[in-house]
Amino acid sequence: MKPMRWPWRRTAAGDDPLPSGDPADAAADTRAAADGRAVAVTGIGCVTAFGLGREVLDDALAAGRVAAAPVTRFDPARFTCRIAAEVPEPSLRFARDHLSHELERMSLFVRLAVHASMTALGADPAATGRPRLPEGRGLIAMGVAMGGLPHIEQGVLKQERAGPRKTTPFLIPSLIPNMAASMTALRLGFEGPQVTLAGACASGTQAIGHALAELRAGRIDWALAGGSEAVTTPITWSGFEAMHALSRGSGDEGPAARPFDGARDGMICGEAAAMLLLHRADACDGRAVLGRILGYATNSGAPDLTRIPDREGLACMRLALKDAGVDPTDLGAVMAQASGMITGDAIEAAAIAELTGSHRPPVTSVKGATGYVFAANGPVSTAAALGALSRGRLPPVAGFRAASEDTACIDVVAGAPRDIDPGRPVLVNSFGFGGINASLVVTR
């Protein structure tokens, strides 16, 4: 096979990337990208505020349900935003074993990750014994943005009020970002490599992209990849309200987070984990194939520290499609980053419109339903995209009523699920603070 050539050629100084301008080069790149580079999804584990499992998530999204409810993890009376999409913790049941004492004292993001990873393998977390791991060389790739922030806040407050002697010895282990991957490996008896990526809200997507690269390179045979986050704590609310990022709505008149909607005024925080079991397409260990990851790209750059990127985000989407060998006119749908932010949603809408032109594929976002789940944003959206392809129906944007002038340039799915062609791929976007951009292309 002809070696893959990058779509950019650098100047002699090695500074600015310039398009090659050669149509033959572009065609060769597309063929090379599409030839044998897809990775099979053979398992999906989800924990969201709707409950456990991918089917629960798919059903809730299709029905237009909203998981946001009054905050229970702390008293939100002093904040304007008093709702969140919290995971029902009693539903997280684990078998009693030598790790139970530690796992119970870990931050919630760790328990969510362990549960999602085990269910992605087809195992019951409440059953005794270790699940059977796939054959061959494995990898655990986990995306975590803020990790054990609730435990950090609680530990600081307890030390200040009661003194350092009252600090729990589980404080440090419970807040380390890599503990989600580490506890997963320990619970599974996995002795292979594990990596934790901290790329803000693109973390989970970057973890999937890292696993994709390792599988393509032949260094591993399977991977557990995704992300986990649970930061429902006062310091989170203080920080995001200071940035005017949280919705001011109470949710009494319906969803407070309304991605792409003309009445949007901010996001709602959520808790979630989603993990994908990935295999090389030619060696799926006898497991059913639930979908495929066709392409991935990540890049850097944004107008400033916290804004959703415009040109850079558009470039990331284009690179992901090129890696997948997919033309923008072939897209069946877009699973957007959109969270209900006034500026961010408008910028992403404009980038999608420029990417797809007159093709105008249907666009949706799960954030109005699940809340904004940070490092788990991309993995949850990817699970939802694969669910939509399986059912042939794209879920609507929860809370969406009418577009604003700056989001009318795209075809937002509203009110009810939209029939889509399951043979066409879906683009999944994740953008994070600091200009970290990541996109995936998935297909049935």
C-alpha cells in the first residue's frame, strides 16, 4: 500500500503548514486513510444521570428527557444555578473484594469509571470474581479533566476546621486523576499499560484517539478507552458562575440548558462515565461489532483561554474527516460539542455550516439532556452516536425550541428523533479550555 502522506507540506523553515495543492496527493491521502484504519467497537459501558447502560441513555435521549434536578450533593442556596445532572449513586453496586474498602472511599469519578469499564467488557460489577479480559495485548486509556476536585475541597475545609490530624489517608489517592484508570486495572487484574489524558473537556475523546492510534500501529490488540467526571461541588459552581458559564434558569419551566436555542444562557453540570471496548477490526475476540471508529484528529488553538475555537475547531473537524477518508458531504449527522453557551454554540454552528456547506446534515447535542460532563463529554456523545446509528434515529436536542440568528445556519434536530441513514458516518466534536480540540468519525 502506498505510504500515508500528510495533507500538509511544510515550508523549508518548518513553520507554516501549506496545502499541497495537488489533487492526486489529496486522493491518495483519502484512499490511504480509508484503507484498513477503522477500529471496531465491541463493547460500550455508560453511567449517566439517567442510570446505568447504553440502552437507558439511548431511550432517554430519544424521549427528549432531561436529567437535571435540584442539587443534592451540597446546599446550592447561595448559587444562582441550583440544578445538576447527578448520577444516582445507590445504583453503583460492586462486589465485595480486597479493593472494596479503597473503592468506597474514592472520588465518584473513580467508581463511575470502574463501573463503565466493567460493563463495557460485558461483566456485572456486582458479581464476584474478575471478568475475562480479551485475548492479546491490552490498554486502558482514560480521560479525566478535574479528577477528585470534590475530595480536594472537602480535604482543605476539614484541615482548616479540624486540623491536619483529621485528614483522611485516602485524600491523596482519591483525588489523583489517574486513579480512575488505576482502580479499573486493579479491579480487572489487568497488568498492561494504562494512560490518563488530561485535555480539559476533550480528555475522553483524546483517550479514544490515543487507543485508536495504538491499535492502528499494531502495538495492542484491544483497549478500554473513554472518560469519567463527577465534580458536583461548591468550588465548581463558584468558578463557573464567576465565568458566567452556568445557566441561570431553575429548570422549573423546562430544561435550563438549551444547546443552539435562542434562549440559551449557559450550561448545566453533569456527572458521567463512558468507556468503549475497542478491537482491531481483524481480531474482535469473537465479540459482536457495535460500530467502528473511522477517524480522529486533535489540534490546538482558540481565540483565547476559554472560548470555543472557530478556525481551529473547523480545521480539527476537517482533519478527522480526512483521517477517516470521509467527505463532508457524506456525513449523516453531527454530534456537537454544544452545551448551551451563548458564544460557544454560535461559533460551533458557524464552523459546522462552513464544513458541510449546502449538505446541511442534522445536528444534535446530548448536553441539554445529560448535562455537561467534562472529560466524559466525547465518550458519552460517541456512545449516543453509535446508539443513533444502531437505531437509525438521531435524538433531538433536549430543550431546543427555536434557533437564534447565529445558530440558524445548521439543521438542529428538535422535538423528536430524526431518521438518519445508518450507513453514513457521524462526526463527534469535543472542545476544551486552552484550545484543545478533538473530533471523531464513527459509523455503524
